[in-house]
Amino acid sequence: MIHKGVEFTVTAVAPGIWKWQFRIGEKIVVGKTEARLDLLAIRRVQLRIDRELKKTAPT
């Protein structure tokens, strides 16, 4: 999937556990989240991408 030009993946590891990964430039960010619904897990990753993009944006 792509959010704001950043490709990311969200994969079910166990019921209610999702593993995610995305890359911004040379930096790869990975993690896990707990969510019953896949759409909620995806939204959490999108919010994380937004935070990372905000950190790397020139001020």
C-alpha cells in the first residue's frame, strides 16, 4: 500500500496482532500493533508515517 508516497506493508501475525514496515529514504521503520480490524492497523501505520514525515521535513 502507499500513503503520501511511502510504500508500506501490514501483515497479520496472529489474531489481533499486525506487523508493519515502511521505508523513508534509507530509513526502514518496523513494528507491531494490536488491532482487531485490519483497517485500524492500517490507519495506525499511516499515522506513524505522518509522524516520521513530519520529523524529516525541513523547517
